[in-house]
Amino acid sequence: MIDIAFAHRQGGFSLDVRMQLPGSGVTGLFGTSGAGKSTVADVIAGLIRPDDGRIAVGETVLFDRARGVAVAPERRRIGYVFQEARLFPHMNVRTNLRFGARRRGGAGPGAFDQVVGLLGLEPLLDRRTRHLSGGEAQRVAIGRALLSDPELLIMDEPLSSLDQQRRDDVLPHLESLAADTGIPMIYITHSIEEIIRLADHLAVMANGAVIACGPIQDVMARPDVPVLNDRRDAGTLLQTTVAGHFDEDHLSALRFGEHTLLVPRTERAKGSPLALRILARDVSLALEPPQRSSVMNVLPGQVQGIHARGDGHVDVSVDTGQIIRARITRRSADDLSLRVGLHLYALVKSVAFAERDAFRRHAEGDH
């Protein structure tokens, strides 16, 4: 468990941060620019000493104002990857990586080859860092942080300076990193797509405070978190298992609970877990199953919550075995006489299940 509780004032900006994070997997720290995310990272790493509070990673207390504990940054086993790679320009890739291995004694035997393989760095080892692309440089920076043998890895917007192609190049390596190393990671970003792709756990910040924290599927299903829901791409995650394929129709069948969904063809093998992002604007509601409709996915469910918005819409949480959210107009909600406990049908457009919105790592086992 990672315990973070501190208060700090920096100029005219105050932070009061309290959250408990799991000691494994990836925690996404999400929020708009200026929410205080990077300051939280600097406090955990020891680059900023907070005014009050306590920070502990497992049994290791890094800061405790009441007890007078403040471990120096260089003595904290924290790997920190910044927005810029910050490599040594006079060294090649191999030497940059070896520098990470020398810090605090470095990782154990064989770790160098393991990290090089994990991040696909073998072809780059003898190259000078000034000849690296932005994505390559960030992979080297991540490798250097890993080779310092950290007990926690912090990544602060590591892809923000990259174009989309470079981001797409690096993201698969980050997925492997999260799955294979066993090192807990705090991944800071204002990109919901990166959070969904990588995180198991989600903490949301606004105005210097944590306003929501928990498993990513639970937090994304909450309609009361403005920074997530005041967006056109607001939605939920649904955990499913690939049940089969219909090649002639270019469709796949996904299963969760008693329900089957038809979605655009995925290359995932039958039996594979698959987590899907469903946008609230791609879900409609009906009191009866529609007849002769182009919508293939009609899921019976029960209204769990209704959250009024200030733009003439309401967000409706529907329990179908897992929570699906629909964003409909207030007039439509009135016409349907929506109320908590009402049984109805969620109509999910197949286009909501584009392959780019399907992420495997959040789903484990059959659902």
C-alpha cells in the first residue's frame, strides 16, 4: 500500500492531498493542467518538502512531519521519468542505462538485459542520445529509471511532448512494463486515452485535492466527477470475454454475465479478456426492446442513478450486471419518466466498440 497524505502551500496555490494507492499495478493520476499532479509527484520523490503530512511506500516511511522524518531524494528508491527524457548527451544509450544501474547499487544480475529486451532498446545501445527520436529517448529514460531498482516508478506526462505516432510507438512498451515488472507505477497525465490504456487504479485531482480514487472501472462509472464527465468522451469501461467471431460479417461476439455483445471484428482470440470503453453519448435508452432497429446491442438493465447536468442533458447509470452510462436530453428523461429502480433497455451502438477503444489489460478472467 502507498499512503499519501500531505498539505502544502506553494505561492497562492494550496494542496491538500489524501489517497491510498495499491502496492502493485498502475495508478493513473488524472486531472486538467494546473490541478497539482506534478507537485504531488515532486513531493513523493522528495524534490519538494510539504508543510505537513506523511508519505509511506509499503513499510518505508519517506516523510512524516510529526516524527521529523524526511528521507533525502537520492535515498528514496523511486524511479522518476519526466516529460523530457533528460539523458546525458555526451553518453550513448548503453552508458545512460548503466548510469541508472549504478545508482543506489542498481538492480540485480541480468536486469540490464531484461530491461533492454522489455523496452526494445537493443538496436539503440551504441547510438548517441542526440540521434534518438523523442519516443526512443523516452524509452531509454524509462529503462534508466528501472535499472535504479526502484520500489515505485513515477511517470510525469512522459508522452506529452511526442506526436501521435511516437506515442503509439511507446505505449505498447508501457503496457509491457506495467504487466511484467511488478513495480507499482504512478502515471500522471491529462490524457484519458492513456489512463484507460494503462491504469488499473485511478485518482482524479482538481484544484489541489484528490476528488475520486479507486479501481478505474468504479471511478469512471461515477457521474459526480466533473473533470471526467464534463467531456465529450465521457463514458465507462465494460469487462468482457471474447466469445467468438463472425468473419463473414466482420463482427466479434463478446460476453459478460448473461449478455452477448456484437462489435467490430477484433483479433483477440476466443476466451481472451477484453475491456471496452463505451461512450455515454453512444448509449440510448428505451422502455421496451426496439423492433427492426439497426442497433445490434440491446441490454436489459435497471436505472441505478440519474445525474442532472447544466447543459440540458442528464447522465443515467444503468446496471446491466456492470454499469453503463447514457447521456440523454432532459426532455427524453422526462418523456421516459426515468427514476431510480426503473427497468429499461440500454441501446449501445456498435460503433462505440472501435478497436482503438478496446483495451485488454483491465479485464481478467471470465465475466
